Amino acid sequence: MGLNPLFALIIFALDIWAIASIFNSKVETAQKALWIALVLFLPIIGFLIWYFAGPKPAR
């Protein structure tokens, strides 16, 4: 029993959005790399942690 393909696609899209937002934030490059690694290696949990505690894009 694997992931539902639609669920996997939604997680993938949210992770891409998170990574793009991290790139557009004003934090240092090392912090960006750590956040991106977290989102890539732990897709669901990493996204949730980023959403609540991560850097937000510059406005």
C-alpha cells in the first residue's frame, strides 16, 4: 500500500512552493540551505515545520 498519487502530487507541489519561498526570503545562504535540506529530506514534516517556523519570503 503506497501513497495515493494525488496526495503525493499535492505534497510535491507544496514542497516546491516552500523551496521557492525559502529562496525568496532574506535569511543567510547557510540558513536557506538548511531549510531546503529539511524540506527535501522530510517532505511532509519539513514542510509543516517550515510553514509554522521557517523564513517567509521578503515582501
